[in-house]
Amino acid sequence: MKLFYQLFGYIFLGMIILLGVDEYLSFQAEISQYEADMVANAVQNGKSISGMIAHVWNQNGEKRAREFIADASESGNIKIRWVWLDEILKDLTSIEINKEYRKNLIKGEIVSLKKNNTSGTLMRYTYVPVDIKHSRKGVLELSQLLIPLQQYTDRMLKRAIIVFSLLALVCGTILYIFINIKIRLPLNKLMQHVKRIGMGDFTTSLAVKGNGELADLAETMNDMCSRLLIAKGKIKYENDVRIETLEQLRHSERLSTFGLLSADIAHEIGTPLNVIDGRAKMIINEDLNTKEIQNCAAIIKTQAEKITSFIRQLLDYARRPKGHISEHNITSLLKQVFQLLQPMANKQHVSFNLTIEDKTDDSIDADSTQISQVLVNLLMNSVHAMPDGGKIAVNISNKKLQPPKTASKEKKSYLRVQIADEGTGIPREDLKHIFTPFFTTKNIGEGTGLGLSISQGIIEEHGGWIEVESEELRGACFTIVLPLSEHPK
């Protein structure tokens, strides 16, 4: 979990920095205090013996005072010797020493500084003025090796590293356990819950222990799931109602088309009925031999089958579809529609011309009844657009196309059906409205204005789209684009 490790890393790093700064400051303070104690000890010793040295010097002379200094130096850890002030000032002038030290020595103040001795060892020197009755001023020089300071520094450094490591380990462990229990595990539960919500599962509830923000978030998500579950049921109900209404509209459009087709088919079956009536009268009224009777019966049977075929096609078209998606051949569906519309086309002196380009795959996964309704609507519009007769050219081909209204520029193979007529065409101002429900340019009783709108909805439900091109008085061309079958025969 990236967030967990990032959060732990940042907090742990911040904690390490704080501990490191604290240990560093503590270390510096300890070292400074130790060094200050060294200086204080030297100053105290210097002050203690400076008075005695001055008394001995003034009473017993320089020699006795120097002997006393030698005895004091041998008995303690601090080396003490007598130096003349002018000599020490000259010595300090030869090295880079802060001028303040020289000024303080001249004023008779105690001065403590660090410098290398003659062998190059760094030492601390403390100079304590001594009040003697002499023309030259003298001071006591107390020298201390800094090796104990270095040893103390090493011990403190090791101690700081050990304390820092232990604190970092303990705090890191506690922080890891705390974040893991309080943040990581609840977040994992929330993520899993969100994934289930994303997959449409709103029934499960999530429980996060505690009273923090994550527990509040879990409660909010549970409440959201309850609301989504209610909304899902409402949407399903509304969607079912919408689909039912849409199916009723489509069925109403089919029935409207059925009414238009039935008149032409009624006229078309008039001739077979007359033939049947005439042959039946011949059998009843005339004295026919057996062969002539059989011939009349065969003619009656042929004409009855022709009528039955017309009626069956008309009823199949008017019947409400079951909404079953399966693999179909668009060429076969077109030929069935041609037979259904042939009486109307004959009446209008219109002919159908079907062409299929070489190596065309015409298999689609579709609801055959709905696709047939689309083809009937488009072909009927083309027939009505040619009151003086003409030809309707239908072309089937495969084309690599880019779907409209998508950001992807990838082209895929589609089945393309072009229906071009030689009719009056569509006015330019009407082109943008032709797929609008209830928009029609036909006379009252010739159409509902739902045909193209329903056709567009059916094709889009099948993953395709409809394009239209038209020039007034030069005909129109409707192009149906549908995805090819995923498992063509």
C-alpha cells in the first residue's frame, strides 16, 4: 500500500530528524559543560594558590615562591608554572590569538585559552594574575591536557548514537504498529469496499472500529450504499418502464407501417384470389375431367401459397419482437424486406438493386426483427420519395471506420449498408431535424414521424450509427454502419 509506506516514511523521517537534532544539541551541551567545568576548576585552583604565592613571594622571595609553585604542580593534575606577563604577551603575539585575550591579560584579568604546546599537543592554558611587589608583572600558567575532554567526547558520542538508535527503533516500531492498525488496515477495508461498490455491489456494509475520521467515512459509505441501492432499484424500475414505452413506440410504428403495407398487399393478393375464384367456379360449374380438375387444384394451391406467403411476412413484421440477439446475415434480411415491400414498390414503379462487394463479411450479431424494422423504414421512405418511379440501389460492403463521438482514433472494420434513391431528396434545412421524434414532411396519414428516430435508436443500441447525405431533387443516401459479428460463420 503506497500511501501507508509514504506516510510511515515521512513521519519516521521527521521523527529521526527531531531525535537527531535533540541528541546533537544535548551532545554539544554536555561537551560545552565539561569544558566549562575544566576552565572553572583551573580558575578555582589558580585563585586558591595565587594569594599564597603572592604572600610567599613578598615575604620569602622569588626562590621560595617558585619552590612552592613546583610543589603545587607536582601534587595536582594541573601543571602550574610561573611566567612573566611580558614574556607570555610576546609568546601570544607570535600565534593567532584573539586580541581580547591580550587585552584582558594586560588588565589583570584571568584568561583561559587553547593552544598547542611545544610538542604540538593541544592543551588548555589558564593564566591567573599574581599581585607581587615587583617591577615586572607575573602570572600563574595552569596547563591541562585535553585528552580527558576527547575521551569524554568519545563516550558521549557513543552514548548519543546508542540512545538515538534505541529511540528510533522503539518509536519506529510503535509508529509502524499504530499506523498499520489505525490507518492501513481500515484503508484496505475501505478500498475493498469501494471496489465492490464500483462493481455494483451495494448490499455489503463496512465496519471500522473506533470513532475517528475513517470510522466516520465507513459510516458515510454505508449510508451512501443504502441510498445507491434505493436509487438503483428506482433507476431499474424507470429503465424498465422506459424500455417498455420504447418497445410500445416501436411496435406502434410497426403497426403503422403494417397498415400502409396491408393496403398494398391486399391489392396484391387480389389477383391470386380472382384466379382461385375462377378455377373454383370452373370445377363447380363445368364438366371437367380428372386431369383438368387436378390442374385447377394445383393452380389454386399455388395461388393460396402465394397469398399465405404475403400474409405470413406481413404478420411476422407486425408481431412484437422477443428482443433476442443472435447471428444473422444482413443479405438474407434485406431480401426478406424486398419481398415484403415488393407490392408497394410495384405500385410506385420502383425497383430494388442489391450489390455486394467482393469478400464482404455480412454477418452481424443483432435482433433480426429490429434490424428488419430499420430496413423497412428506410426503404419505404425511399419508395415514397419517388412518386414517379425509379431505382433504389442497396450496396453492402466492409469498411474500416472511426466511430463518431469517440476520442480514440483507431479504425475498425464495420459492415456498411448504403441505401440510395433517385427521389426528391431532403431539403438542407430539414436534414438536422430528420432524426427528431415526430418530425415528418409527409402528408397526414402517411407517417408518424417516429420512423427515423426509432431506426437511429435501434442502430445505436446495436453499437452502430446512421449517416445521411442528400441533395434536393437529386435523391438521398442513408448509410447504416454496424459492428461485424464476433464469431462469423
